[in-house]
Amino acid sequence: MFRCKQFTVTQDRCAMKVNTDSLILGSWVNVGAAAHILDVGTGSGILALMMAQKALSSSKIDAIEIDDNAAAQAAFNFDNAKWSRQLSVYHCDICKFEPLCLYDLVVSNPPYFDEALNITNAYKAQSEARNLARQTSALRPDTLFSVSNAVLNERGSMYCLYPSSLDADIVQVAETYGLQLQRILYIKHSKTKSPYLCAFHFIKSSSASSLHGCKNTQEQNTLVSKNILTIRNEKGDYTDEYKALCEPFYLKF
């Protein structure tokens, strides 16, 4: 069980537990006045719950989850949250999801491990559910961006996480599906470490492809907000910037 300031996440039936990555992404998302929000691959429901805490009381948050146990767990967590009337979970494959509306915001902490970097017994011993939650074969970036484009309102926002080593590729794929990069957050474990993860903020634009063709790379880069978040300082404590970002949710801050 993971406790946040305004809600609790039960996760014993979920392959992927609440982690720092999800907390950072959910804290970083600018919900604004979004009336309809979609969480793709919700798992325990942590991101959907974070969106509910940040959103207007009239906002509706839908969540998609393909795994049986995780979908049931997310539904339980939603039913026990104070925003239960705003939250709904759909147990289905994202490619078979039939939305009842267009969304102002899509958020996802997708699987992004193509395969084990090293063949280890620990990796071999992973459950089928955990493999499903970790492998891009279950939700490829092109599938995520294609569906996001299809379900978003014009100028709607899309937020996601991918390894920093893939940043250029992810941006290119997103642009192919009409999603223009607005902000990127490079995430580092410590000051001396290189970024290991990126949080991306894209905006849907029917003119994204034409804009990409009209501007050179240098001009595009000047339009994108780029920042770095360091999680721990030299003493191993959480940095002030990390605490400030996650303070609305993290029980210790």
C-alpha cells in the first residue's frame, strides 16, 4: 500500500508498483482546466488519482488498463477515493478503446523496456504481468502517440515518460503523429549522474507536420522549454526542487 496526502493506493495485485517516475510525471503535469483526462496504462491508478487531485471538481478522468488484476485494483482504488464519481476505469486494449468524448489531456507512464539489457535469472523470473507492464511490445510508442492524437481535442496536451537515451527518437515519432513537443524534463538520480529519464509534454496540432517542415532544428529547439530535475543531493537527501515538485502528494514532504 502506498499512501499519498489525499489518497491511498492499494497495489498488491499490480505488477508495477508506485515509483518515483510516476510521482514525478503526475506532479509535473499541468492539468489546468482540462475537463476530460485519459490515463493510458493506469496500473494501480496512481496517475489518474493524481490528476483527480489536481483537476477541477467537474473534471472526468478515465483510465485504460489491459491487465485483469491491475484494472480491478485501479477500480478498487478509485471507488475508495474522494473523487470516485470523477474516475472510471476501462479494462481493455488501448487499440480497442472507444472513447465517449475527446480528451483535453492524455497522460501515460508507458512500458519502455524492449528486452533485458542483460540476461539475468531475475529478469527470467519476472511474472507475465510484470513483463506486460515493462515491455514496449505491449504498448509501442507509435501506438501510444497514434491513439493519443485520435482521442485528443485540437491543442490538447499529452504527457509521457521515456528513457533519456530515446529522447530524439520519441520526439520524432510523436511529431509523425501530429504531437508537437512543448516541454521536456530531464531527470537525474543525482548531480553527478547523467539523466536516466525524460518527461515529455506534447500538444496536438494539425499543423505540427507543416511546422516541422518550415522551421529548422535550431528554431524548433528555441521554442521548447528544457529543464533538469535532480532527485537527490550530495548527501543522498531529496533535493529542494524534487520536494517542491512532489510536495502536494508525497506524505514525507
